[in-house]
Amino acid sequence: MLHLTKKEVWAAVGLSLAFWGTRLVNLRIWPIFTDEAIYTRWSQIALNDASLRFISLTDGKQPLWHWFTMSAMKVIADPLLAGRFVSAAAGFAAMIGIWFLTYELLGKKKTAFFAALLYLITPFSLLYDRIALVDSMLTMWGIWALYFGVKTARLLRLDYAMLTGFVIGAGLLTKSPGVFWQYLYPLNLLFIHKKKSIPRWIALVVPTMVIAEGMRNIMRLSPWMHMIGRKNLTFVVSFAEFFQEPFRWFWGNLPSLWRWWVGSLTWPIMLTAIIGFLFVLLPRAHPLSLRRKRNVAAFLLVHATFPFLVAAAFGKVIFARYLLFVTPPVLIMTAAAAERITSLGIKLQAKLVFALFILVAAVFLDFKIITDPIGAPIIQADRDQYVDGFPAGWGIDEVIVFLKREARDKEIFLGTQGTFGLMPASFELYLWQNPNVEIHGYWPVSKVPDDVVEKAAEKPTYFIYYESNEDEIPPQENIELVEKYQKGRSNRFMYLFRVYPSVKTK
């Protein structure tokens, strides 16, 4: 039975309040980005049409995150906020899970609290807990899969085996990398106390995997489950392709993934984790040695590095967020190393300096993420997606306000450059119920399509370019620039034009 002292209860309350403060404050300050628009729009459609509850499978994406977001949309009017709240709630469950997992592995509540604090302040987790993507939820399921898997191995109980199956199954219903917890499940043998218990553990693997696979096969209720495999091949190579050229992608992906991982965690946190893994190699009598925890270190190291190396070897298209779900083992080892270092009896001043070394860079980046997206020194790969690149939806909110005002007493038409993604989904999210607004996407687009020009003869008509620079938009005498919106600090803009049926008259 877990018992917390009064001080530990207050620490838990403080972490909880700090979590929700950092996740919910200014939650709308970052612009909607392409994948957020797609995912939240799917959730909105599924909420309003029961026959489309598996709509995400049409693009090869698992549905569980969307089901949670549907529920959130029933109580949160802003669909983007609903999706971001689901990610934040998943992050909170992940922080709680990392506390339990650390305590289970290392047996020290102080270390568990520090691991939870690291999850709270790590810029990587903060950023994705505030974005309407599935990665925070995948990370949460992974933490609890590891926790219940370790408990099953140590206690050999059916209830823990079943709980492990449920969380692995939930992971498989969230995103394809959930299969790693199936592949790496044998690592739980490191925590078997007696060899004669192995047959019982093997027997318990059966209900775990039956439940996990049973949950995954819920998707067979849709005729689109096969799209997952097709979509995965857009991002990863097949085994046949891999064996033909095993290192085609590896040496290019490896430095990029490593640089993104370190930059997203901050180098002091990653360096401390590496030092923690090295502590296992020290002689057992050394005061910093973690040799007694070598099984724990091996368990964490493999869970962190195996998916990382697989991503490097198989990834045709890679993003930094693919590493979020393998970050908790790194944070736990950082906490373990910090506990060993601060247990040496060093002076309080030295402990404070060490704590500042680990925390300051992360807290500074957190502050910028929460208050100043454009100025936040996040890794360039993320800036290109969420701040400076064409996927970033700067100006979307302002255009929605403008269109709602224009449509108060008349019908209007909006054409967009793009048929899938930010355009037109970001506008459909907020205008789909407005009977005075008609929205249609077009691709490819050079000049404003003839259909849009024809609509301009019937009603006020607008067109948005968002993937073309100003010099790429051909001169057209029947359009008038209403406003343009800069994407972060880049030279890219989103352009809103008024369209006229023929040459615009002064």
C-alpha cells in the first residue's frame, strides 16, 4: 500500500497545479497547424455522424485519440481547444505514470517526484501536451504499459497482466509505434525473481497479448483498417526494401534524430541521462554506482534506443515528435543520476547549482513556448512545421472572424488553395454550420480557378493562397488583396483575396 507523507502530498499537489498551469495557460497562442486541422476536423465529423466514427482510418490513422476528442468537443465549444485539452489530459496521466514507473523501478519516492518534475518541465513534453496530436497520448499509454508489465513480472498476477494488455491495446489503437511494447515485452523477464517463475510469466503473456490484439482488431469493424499498412509505407520502408539497402536511410536519419532529441529535451537533461547509464559501469562499491540497478538500466536503455535506431533505419519521412514516446526512459535515468549525485553529501549550494544546470535551460524554453511561439528557440525542424512553414496557420483565426462578420446578413463563398489539410479543414472546423458560408478547396492552383470567378458573379467571394509566395501568384486583375499574414519570422505569408467576376472596377 502506497503511503505518502504530508510533504509528499503537497509535492504531488504542487506538481499537479504546475502541470495544468503550464499546459492550459495561453493554450490558443500557437496557431493551428496542418495535422491539427485534419485530426480535429475528423473528430468533429465523427461526432456528428455515427457512421464515420472510424473516419481517420480512411487516411491510415488509428481512431482512439479522435474518440477522446469527440467526447471533449461535447463540453468544449472550440474544437481546437478540445483536441489540445485531450493532449494535455494525456500528458497529466503520463506524468502520474512516470512517477509510478520510476518508483516501481528504483524504489525511491524522491527520485519518482524528480522524474515527474522532469516530465513537467521538459520542453519536448510541454510542447506536445499543448498540441492536438496523438503523440502525448501514445507516450502516456507507453508509460503505463511499462509499469503494468514490470508489475506483472514481479508479482505474476493475472490482473496486472490484463491491465498491461488493455494499455498496450489502447496504444495500438492510438498510433502504429504501439507495436514496440509488444516487441519489447520480453524485457520484463529482467524482473523475474526466480527462474522457476518464468513458465507462469509466459502463461500470463497469453491474456496480455490476446487483450491487446483484441482491442487492435476493433478497427476491423471498419472496411478501412488495411489503410494503416499502406499509410505506414509512406513513412517507413518495408522489410524487403530494408534488406536490399539496410543503411540507405540510417546514416542520414541518425544525426538528425539525435540532434532533434537533444534539442527537444535540452542537452543538460540528455547529458545527465547518459551519465546515469554510465554509472552502471562503475564498481559496485563506488558511491555513484548504479550497478545494483543494472537490470533497470538495461530495461530503460533498450526501450529508449531500440525504437530510436529503428526510426533511423526505416524512416523515409521523420519528425522530431516520433521520439516523444521513447523519452520517458531517458527522464527516469536522468532522475536516477541526479539522485545519486545529490546523495553524496555535497553542500546545499552545490546541489542548487546542479539543479539549476538541469532545469534552467528547460524552464527558459518552457516560458518562451507558453508566451512567445515566434521567439521560442525550439529546434528548426519544429519551427518549420509549427511556426515558420506553410503548415503553420497564422492568420486563420483573423480570417474566420472576418468571414463570420461578412456572412452575418449575406451568403459568401470561400475558395482555398488546397483540398486536404490546413486548407480547407481549418475553416470548416468553425464555419461548417454557418448556412451563409460555402467553402471549397482547389488543387493545384496557379491563378484563381474559374469556378471561383463564376461564384463571384453570385455572391461575395474570397480566395486564400497559403502555399505560394507573392511572386508565385500570377497577376490577376479581378482579385484584390484584403490582407496577408506572416508565418512566424519567415518570408512566407497567407493571402486573403477578394475575387470579382471579371476585371475589377474601381
